[in-house]
Amino acid sequence: EKLDNSMIYQQIIWAILGMLLSFVAMFMVAGIVLDKEMGLDKRIRISLLRIRTIDNSHLIAILTVLSIYSLLLCILVGSKLKDFTLRQGGSLYLLLLLFSLCLGLWFILLGKVIRHVGRYQYIGSFSILLFGFIGFFYLAKGFVHSGLLYISRFIPNSWFIQGFTDIILNTSLQHIPFTAHKNLAIIAIFLFILNGLIGRRQNR
């Protein structure tokens, strides 16, 4: 079905908000990387805490902050759209939480691989811009055909935009495909497992 210009503008704004959430998550993890650069993480290991426990505590802190941002975004969207139901708001909030979970896991993973805060910020910013570019490119999937469209299937930002579109274009969740939610959950599980494998390897 054809989308009017207002929906395209809303998708672009939603994509920009996703990038802003990414920067918040990146800067939160930057403090963790700085602690590692200064050697403070070695003191934490003396407490015999498991790497997974430490990662989970960092992830909970990130999700706590981003969940507040997510709630404000849902309220903002609900106030601007007509006939925005509570069920749509709940689905949108869940989408934001899954996206935030992917962001947190991604930047924690970067923090493990890159142990210098300056380098981490450069690479983290580049990844945000890259994911954002591919996410914007996903908006043109009905007009262009490129290999980037296949890559976009593995990028959280693309499913973030798709999930938003699925929710806003439907007045009843009975007809909303939760494909975006499922794919974000799959990406989060993959990043969670990858974090665990790298953490155990570095702890040897």
C-alpha cells in the first residue's frame, strides 16, 4: 500500500530517535571502558564476581535509563497521533525495550573488544552512523534493490523502523505482524551469547 508523506516523515524521525538512544547507550558503556583502561576491572574480579554477573549489572543499568527515555517517547508519539490505543503504546514500548537491549549488548561487546575509551568512542560512533545509514536505507526498500537490503536484516535499526511502521499503521494489534519484535529478540539473544563467549575467553 502507498504511504503518504506524513508516515515517511514519522519513520525518519523515529530512525533519528533510535540513533539518539544509541548514543545514550554508547556513552553509558564508555564509563565501563574507562574503568577497564584504568585497571579498575581487575579489582572487581578480586570480589570473585562472575563476568556474566558484571555484564548483567551493566545491562540492567543501561535498560533502566533507556526505559525512561522509551516511556517518554511512547507518551510523545501517543500525544501526536490520532486514535492511538493503549495496546499500541504497550507494543511500541516493548519494541523500544528490545531495541535498547540490543544496543546495550552491542556496546558492552564493543567495550570488551576495545579496551581504550578513545578508540571505543570512535568505533562506537561509526557503528551508530553505519547502523543509522542502513536503517535509513531500509526506508527505500520499496524503491531500490541493493545488497544493503539483505544486510539490513541483521541490523537492529531496520527492525526498529519496521516495528514502528507495523504498529502505527494498524488500529488493532490483531493484524500487526510482530516480526520486528521477534527479530530484535533473536539479535539480542545472539549478542548475549557472543558476550558470554568473549567474556569467558578473556577471563582465562
